[in-house]
Amino acid sequence: MSDSVAERPLFLDESTFLTRITRQDGRAIEDALGGPTLFEEGVKLAGGVVEATYAAADPPLLKRLRADRVPYVVDPQTVRFTGERFLQVGQFERIPYAPKAPLRPGDLTNSAAAELALAVMRFQQDVGASCYLAAVLPQQDADLQAWMIHNEQLLAASCAANGTGEIERRPLIAQVVPGRQTLASPELVMNRLMDHPIDAVYVQPLRLNPAHDSLEKLAQYVEFLLAIRDCGVSVIAGRVGAFGLVLQALGIPSFDSGLCQAEAFDLASLNRPLTERERQRRADGSSGGGDRRVYFELLKTTLKGRHARAILSDRQLRARFTCSLGCCQHGGFEELPNRRRKHYLWVRHHEVKELSNQPTAELRRDWVHERLRDARGAGSAVRKALSNGGADLPTFEHLDRWIGVLARQTRLTAAA
Ligand SMILES: [Zn+2]
């Protein structure tokens, strides 16, 4: 496409929140790009990660992003090809490089890997991506050796194709999808990555849930990201939600997050074949409504719809959580669930901006630490206020674990 942004996007060099753009979020993002009124500016997106299944539908939003010079990359979603599910999901039929059957370890010859890598880049170029996000397969613990070889084949082929023949040269981002073993030993991938001319590494663990994972696991994940960063390339952390602020405070520059999702990723459950009942519900169009989750800035947490509604219907409590950004200026706060995606977008950009305004690494850590402590206090107040309601209560224990991760890394840095 002639109107693509070919220069090096800022998110490769500066702290950035990248919006994960899926079919569900397209409309809300378009809305948010327009201002609260015709005379006010909308949110300025710093960048996006567009899912290939959405990009393949050629949505008007992508044209809008290009016109606004918002850089975006396209998640090729090749990790989905290792399970059965993609064959049952109609949107994958539009992906030109989707295989006919799931990929198993040992399946990819060098030429098949080169073909896949090239097709992914061709697709990304056609939909106007600012950089290439290289094809990747998950580093499953079972058959790890075979998966590592496949990832090496794919990355080598992606780098070789960049700027040759029909593929215009653009910055190239390698991907790593580490399983348990790889997370515990970053050196398994570091050296291989550094052999290639890449501009950044996008890391999406096979399974990550920052609001539920133990302090140990989160600390290990942070170490993994830092090990890659210390090799001198930029790092983008995939699907981390508010935990991205902790990562930025620790020197991991960029992260992405879907709007109002529960800040979690689990490839095994995404790739699991649908049951007959689930297929039926999808065919009826009765699935996907989901829970209307809402992000509360003060709590640094995305709450389930029923918890959000309980807070918003308690007048005293609600007063603590009002939002003064463009998303909420012209609407009653109790209607927040109706504009929850737009609100998420505004708030997240605002948080990242405030954090990056802190002039030193130490002040950035302090800033996040203070926000997490405030969130913990507000969380206790929420639990107390809602405890007579009889329903279950939201939990905020992850905030303690996040504070723990921050404190541990700060000690390590001080000792180094
Ligand atoms: Zn708002």
C-alpha cells in the first residue's frame, strides 16, 4: 500500500503502550480517535498491534491509522497453527498463509519455513504494517529442540527476505513465545536472536496471567525480558495490561494490551479444539458477549462487570474513582461500562505518559510503587464497602505481588 508509514516507528526506541487491536475493539478505537466533541482532540494512539485475522478483513480503521500516522504491526498469529482451533474459526480462512493442518514439531522443512516467513511478511506489507513481526512458533517444553530449530528457520528466513525482491525493507521484530523451560533459561534463545539483524523482540509467554501468577513466576518473566534487553535490543511485552507499568518502571520499554481484557494469555486454551456445544453457540451467535470488564485507574486493575457495577452504584465509593480524562468528560460516571473500551484507551495512554514524564529510573520506580500502594489501599476500601452485598468480592492480592517484583528488582539493581 502506498500510504504506509515506512520510517522507523518511535515505539522501537521509546517507552510506549501499544493497543492490541482485534475485531471486538475496532469500533471503540475508531470512536476514541475522534474527540469527546468535534472541537476537542481524541486520544493519540502511540501504536498498535493488529491481529492478522482482523487486518485480513481490511477494516476502515487501518486506513484511519495510516492517515493519522499511527504506526502498527500485525501479529501474524502463527502460534495458533500449532493447535486444532484455527481450523474451526472462520476468520482464519482469510489468512493467506494458514496451513491446511496443524503444524507439529519436525514438520517444517527449510523451504516450507522460508515460504511461511515470506508469506507472513507479504501479508503484513499489503496491510500497511510499519514493521514486520516475524513468524514464530511456540517454544513448547515437549520437543523443545525441534521448536527451537523451527524458530531459527523462520527468523533466518524472515531476515533474509527483508528488503529483497517483493518485500520492501522495514524494521523487523523477532518474536519469542517461551514456555516454562525457555523462561527459566533465557540463554536458550538470546544467542540465536542476536545472530540476526533485528530491531526488537516481542515476547509473549505461552501462558501468562499477571493478575494471578506467583511472584516467583513474574520475577522470572521480568528476568527473561531484562536478559533480552541487556543484549541491546528493544523489548515489547505482549498482553500484560497494567503490569506493563511495572515493566516500564523496570526498564522494559514497551508493552501491548487488549482493551478491557483480563490481561492474560493462555495459548493452550486458545488452541484447544472447540467442543460441540461451543461450536453450536458460536453458530447461533450467542457466544462472545462476555463479561463487561472495566478498568479503574486508581485500582490498577480491570474488574469484572459485576464488581464494576457494584462500585459504580455505591455513591460514596464511586466518588473516589471518577475519571477526568476526555473519555468521561461528557458522560455520567455510572455509565462507565458503556464506554469502557474508550476509557481504557485514554487511561492507559495517560498512565504511560505520566510514568515516562518521570525523569529518572529511580523516580519511575517510585512513581509506580506509590501508585500500587494507593491501589492496594483503594482495593481494601472497595472490599470493605462491598462486603455486605453478599456477592463475591474482587481480589487485589496481585498488587502485593507486583510491589514485590518491583522491590526485588530494585534491590538487585542496587546490589549490582
Ligand atoms: Zn475515563
